[in-house]
Amino acid sequence: MLVNKGAFLKYLVFVLFFTLNILQAKDIVFGMYAKSFYSSEKESNLTLKIWVKELSSLTGLNLKSALYRDEEKLYKDYLSGKVQFASFSAGIYLNHKKELLARSQKLYTIRINENNKFMEYYFIKNKKRKLDFIKKEDIKIYFKQNEKMAKMWLDYFMLKEYKQEYKQVFTSEYELKKQSEVVYKVFFGEKNYGVIPRTIYETLSEINPQIKKNIEVFARSKPIFLTSLGLISKEVSKKDTNRIIHFSTDEEHEKSRQEAFSISAATSVVLLEEEEILPYEKMYNEYKILKSKVK
């Protein structure tokens, strides 16, 4: 049986074109841990959906969102290819660093009320209070909801300076919806302590100068903390990756980002280099050693 070469070539081109269209139409999934930095899962879910929808419109790509309550499940789905953009806590990244980097082409973070990529924490107390962590009495510590980083840094600080976990020192621990509530709990409570981002404290102090008259910043962290750490899978083509990054970071599309992030504390998306995370990694490893020595 003779085969018409011209017809065969046309058929081959059609098949290749059809196959490429199918591949290009594959969903690119943005996965995020629900309690990374938002006040509630509802807020996280809505922010992610709005931003992904906006990106889909701008890029013309098939982008989907997926909110995860289980961070380990997000990690596994990222490795298996079910998720192409994944936003983790920095702790999960360090626990699975080798496997995650082997699958990733770029790193990014989402800024939260910060001009810089990294956050700095303040450990604050009422000036009327004389600091004495040896004497056992009723003292309270306040954090904003889902501020795992703040808790981890305070634990690191207490272990390093006082050889005690913070939960051994403070008799009561509370999580509040807003950072400002943490500040005012310390402002009005002589036995209250709190941990908040530096920028929040400075902003509130400008609005109300009485804050610095009544509150003392007892300890400062280094500016090495990330609200979240995102990874972009190598599965995503460089062309599509660059399009998504352009619309996520370029000043030209700042208005679109502001609209998408308007219901949350998120402000922008920025790329990261692996080396930039090393100071946090050093501190984290030191923290694990200190933690292991506590009986």
C-alpha cells in the first residue's frame, strides 16, 4: 500500500499541533498553606482565588488555586506534580530543602506589610514591668494568629538567653486577630508581653507617640524572617514562568496586585535567591540544637 507523503506530513503536523495545544492547556496550580500568614482560612482562600483569577486574565494561562490545611500534603503534591507553584512556611522548606530545590527553578515570597523581603520581630513589654523570668508568677504572652515565626523566634531567644522554652516562662498564651491588639495588650497590661513585626510597632508608634513612652522593646530579631517561601516547579516552561513573574512583580501591574491583595495584609510578590535564606537557615539550625538540649 502506497502512502501519500504530502498527506502524511500534513497529518503529522496536525497531530503535533494538537498535542502541543493539549500540553499548553495543562492547568498550572498555585498551592498555598492555609495558615501561612492570614487571619483565617477564608481570607487565605479568597485572596489566593482572586490573585490567580487576575493572573489567568493577564497571562491567558490556565491557572488554578488550591488551599491546603495540611502542609505536608502540599509538599507531597508539589513533588508529585499536582501543584506547580507552592507557598510553604520557611520551616517546611528547610525540612525538605534538598527535595524541593531539586524540583524547583525559582523561589519567591509574598511581602506582608513590609518594604523589604524579610521581617524583623520585636519582643515588647510594658515599661512598668521589671523583667524577671526566674520568679514564677502570672505573666502573659500575646501573638497575632498564625504567627508561627514569631513564636519560633521567641522560643529561640528564650532558650539562648535564659535556657528555657517560652512556654515554661509564660503562664498564659493568647493569639489575637490583629497586630495592633498585641501592642495595646502590652500598653495597658503591666504583666503582658508580645511579639510583633518591627514595621507594625513603628507605624503604630507614629500614630500614637504614647506607645514608646509606655512600651519597651526588650529584644530585636535579625531581619531574616519570611512570611512564606514559594517555589516554582521545573514543570512550568520558562516562557510561562516569565509571564507569570512579570505580571506578579512588575510595577506596571501594581494596581492589579493591590486589588487582588486588598482583603489581606499581603502587598507584593518578590523573587528570592537561595543564598538570601541562609541567615535564617543558620538560626533555625541553631534553634534545633538549643531545643534538643531542653529536658
